[in-house]
Amino acid sequence: MSDSDDDSHGPWSPWSQRGYYRGGPGQYTSGPLPADRTADDDEQIFTHRPYGRGADVDVAAAAAADQRKFPFFGTHKPDTTTTTPVDLTGPACGDRFYGPYLKFLGTDLATGRCRYSVLVVAKPGVTESPAIRIMTSAQDAIPEVAGPATLLDAFADHRFWRMDVAVPMPTTGNGLASAEMRYSIPGTRRPESEPYTFAVPGRNAQWNWAFTSCNGFSSDVNPDVEREYAGIAPLWRDVLRKHAQVKYHAMLGGGDQVYMDGVWDLPELQPWLALKQKDAKATAAFSRGMNDAVHGFYFAQYLRHFAKDGFADALASIPSMFVWDDHDIFDGYGSYPGYLQASPVFRGMFFAAQRFYLLFQHHTTLALARADGYLGVERGGHSAVLQMGPHNAAVLIDTRTERSVATLLSGGSWSLIEDALRTQLAPTTRHLFVCATVPMVYPRLHAESAISVAGIAANAVGHVAGKMPWFSYLKKTGAFKTIVNSLGEPELLDDLNDHWTSANHVAERNAALDMLGRIAHERGNLRITLVSGDVHCGGAGHIFPSSVPANHWLNHPAHMTQIISSAIGNIPPPGIVIRALHAVAKPLAVSGGADHDADGLTEAMLAPFDVDAGKPTHKLPADQRALMGRRNWCSVEPRGAMAGSVTFELRVEVNKGQRDGLTHAYAVPVLPKLTDDEFEAVKGYLAADGMMHASSASVEKAEMGARPLVGM
């Protein structure tokens, strides 16, 4: 076994004896713990709650200390020797607070309320807590829906304030109608006379929601190319335009909400990067200077990115539910060889990334994450199960915190997720959306095909000159590391086999699919759909029981659709790579199958793209319809009266860099798991191959023939 393959260190856990951030601002150490400190002592430090909600603390001293350490924030002149200065002026910034950032926490069906949290970040010198006022569309205040602001954390004299909100779901119109809520927070970017708005679903309503991923640009994208695409704003304008029409109740961010790859440009990290020996990299201390610079970078990048045009408005008006992927930490995190993953530098960088990920994306802290419902062994993971009204639910699987070359999640974390799905889903749930960030169903590059694909891509360097090196695209498409290495790629990319279908992870994927299939089988009326991003193209696939007649796939619990939507911001692979992926997009057996029946399972891509988004009159060849290499996002909307029946609408950018973000929509309808009577009403409208992904017209007819399920 080569050193690069050695994963004996295992995934890093933040309570291990080499800890660096110690519980609160200003509490740092560098290097290993003192000899007299034990792992139990370290655990006590991490469970200390200096800024936990309800704690009676004065953060002024710690915040002032952070301000001295990070003079490039607040009113001090930027120190460009330590980090890029943050331009925090403009319409996304208020006079006292950054934000607001609105988050969806779940539905309490017993009380008939949707739960949310709102986060704002106080500017330096602002010590008073924020106040929130919730109103109806008629500007009538709603009493007893918002709790007091609580202090989560402080950094560089910036305080993180969270306000919890529980809004009654409307019951008018048999509980099917949504209501517009308004809220104001004095000191944010809008005056009280111009409140923010968000939509609350009716008690029996199905939900409108959006899915996005890859909301930025990798560090190896040429700035000129980023400008050609007009940044991330175009498709966020499309999100807001669609939101004005359908009123999204939530948006799911499937990873890479912010790109942190630029952390490696910090001067403080260059000496470590220059180390030639693996042992030196594995043992070098994460110094105080590194720690301060890395914390400052992650904090500044969040403030800057969350203030961007379009995205800032979405964060304030569409309740978010996020799960991170590698770029939220840095490119490829978790898939590097064990000696790097276990190194003090990687650990320290991860902990800084995790601190601000939990604050900005989840409105919580490491000490509070379990109480806030996030799932994982000890602190090893932040997965979540969220009920979305009576008929739908989502599970967000954290595949980064515990990831190593060998595994994605620990067995304990998988058990917690399975237990939550068995115990937390409402009995009325008809559709479960599984966000796994990286697609579980995607074309696989086997050894024989990877050689030809790598050769094609290598010959296409001219097509991508000035954008990204060709091997970066192959990395994103799961090319074998041995092939990439043989073509001269630097050694550390060898282990970036990020995909579920890589040799190291496919068994874990199959076990996860088996677990989901068993739950669907036991419940009898649950449809499971996989929703993922990461790969910088749009597409769809599915898993189906190959031994079952085609016209019965619809009603089989093991049948799962895979929706792929990526990227809302980042640039797509060149056409040559998309064509190469189509060339290997063949149906494959899913090894192992499901143990609840004798049916073997097959995975295959679907063909949602009949025409080119940029040339809608141009029919695509039949073998080029599975994936589309253009920026995109996904709108998810209910279909008719059948509970759990939805259409995934892949909205694909028409023209690169067009500022208004015009898109072409491609529909992938997915019906719920049906009862026998419902199935009899539907099956006559299915296509010849038995797919539920037939034409929109046939699905509409099927739903008209099925018994309405709303309110059951």
C-alpha cells in the first residue's frame, strides 16, 4: 500500500487530542495538547457553552480580543498581508446588522406550525440585541410567534444573533392555501416600512421548493471566465422570478453554497504547502498565525458571499435548509489520503470551516447542534431529517464531516439516520427527498472507458484553455485516479475519488440504498427520490427492479428517481466531457439488491433533455439526452391533488452570462408510491416502458384518474 492510500488515521474527529480551537473566540492553542491533558479534558472543553443560547455571558472582552487579532474587519484599515479585505458596503448591508438569513427548521404537525430561525450578524460596536416583528400581509402583528434574540457566538467584534420563529400554518381553503408573512428587523438593510416576506404553506398543502448547488466558482476558474458568466447572479434572478410566481416555501442547498478554495492562497499556509516530505506535512503544527488567518478567511468569505446580488434576497425571503459539500471546506476535503486528513493543518482548517458553516448555514454551534436536531455520532456529522408539511419530508445527509478515502459516514451515523427516518417521519408522509450532495446514480467510468475518456479530454485542452485544466473536469466526473495520475496529474489528486460509485464507496452506497428501500417497503406508501448536485451539469437517472414488469415499476418501493441539478453558479464541463459521459451511461446492475425481496436492481440514466436549452428548436440525439452541461437549478412543485406527486423542473440557463438569467425548463414528474387502487387508475396512462416519467400530459391524466389524497 502506498502512503497516499494509507487511511489508517481514519477521519478526523474534532474532539481528538490534537484540537486547536478551544470552545470560543480567543481560546486557541497550537500543536498537540499538553502532556497532562486527556481526551476527557478535551471533551469538556468542547462541551463548554460560552455562547450557547440562554447562557448568561458577556462577550465584549472576547470580541475585543478578536478585533485586535483581526484588524481587517470592522472600522480598522484592511490588513492585506493576512487576508483579502472584505467590501461589506452596499444594499445587502444594514447600518447595524448583516443579513437577515432565514432558515427552515421543520414542521410541527401537532401544533400546526412551521418553525424557522432568523440569523443576523451585528457589526462591530453594536452590542444591543436585534428585535424582529412578524406580520401578516395586511401588516397585522402576529403575537407569540417569535422568541427573544439569543447570542450564538462572537468573532472579531461581530455577534451572531438567532431569533426563533414558529408561524401557524393557514387553515383556510381546507388548509391548501399559503399565506404571505412579513417581517422586519430594525438595523438591517431594509427599513421597517419595507419588510421582508416569506410564504407559509397551508396545513394540508403540498410544498413548492427550490434546489440549488455549487453556488460559486472554483479557485481554478479564470476571473475573466467568471465575468463572462456574470457571476452567480443570473440564475438567482431566475429563482427570485419564479419565487414571485409560485411562492417557494423552502429552498434546499445541496452543497457548495460557498466556495472556500481560496483559503489555500493565504500567505500563512504557503510554508506548509511548500513542504516536500509527507511526514513533515503530516506532523507540522497548525500555528496561531495559520489559525487566525483561516478563521478570518472563512468568516469574511461568508459575509461577502451571503451579500451577493440575488442570493442575499433569496436568503432573506426563502427559508433555507443546507447541507455542505467539499467546497464549503475546500476542494476535495475528505477524499485526501489519511496522512493529510489527520494532519494538524487539515484538522485546524476543518474546525474553522465547521464553526462558520454551523453559524451561517445552520444557525447553531458545535455545542448546540445535537439539541437542534442534527444527527451524528458524538460531533461526527450534521445530518438532518425535516418534515415538510404532512405529505413530504427531506433527509440531508452530511457526507463530509466524517468522510475518508474509505468511508463517507460512520456506521453509527448511518444508524442514527435510519432510526430518525423510522421514528420521525409523520405517518402521512408520502414522499421523502434524500439529499446526498453527490449523485448516487451517475455514469460510471470503468478502467477501460476511463482510458478513452481521459484521452478525449486530454486532446480537448484547447477547448478549455484559460478556464480549468482538463483533469479537474475528470475529477468531477469520477475518473479513475490511476488514469489521471498516468497522465501527469499531481499526486494529491490521486485520492479525490469523491463519487458514491467509486470503488471505495459503492458498497456503502448500496447499503444506503438498501436501507432506504427497506423503509419504503415497510411503510408501504412512501416514495423516495434522490436529489443531488456537485457534478456541474443537470440530469436524471433512476434505480428500478429489473425483474419486475416495466408497468409495475411505478408501484415498487425500490424504484427511486435521481435528480441532478448543478451548478447554479459554477461553470459546466466542456461539451467533450458531457459527450464522453453519455458514451459510458449504460444501465448497470446495482450489486446486492434489496433483502426484502428477490428482485435485482438496475441503475440507469433517464433522458429529460429533448432539445438544447440554447437552441430549443434543435432536437438532441437520442444518446445525448441524459445530461446537459449548462448552469441550472431545480424548481419542485406539486402536481394536482395527489399527495406526494411532484414535478422536478430543471431550469437550464439559455445564454451564458445573460444577466436576467433566462432559462429553459425540463420536467421530470415523479408520482408517489400508490395503493393498489390508485395504481390501477394510473397504469393505463404510463408509457410503454412503464416509466412514471412519461409525458406531462400522461401524468396529468394519471393524477386525474387517481383518488385525491390531500388531507389524509
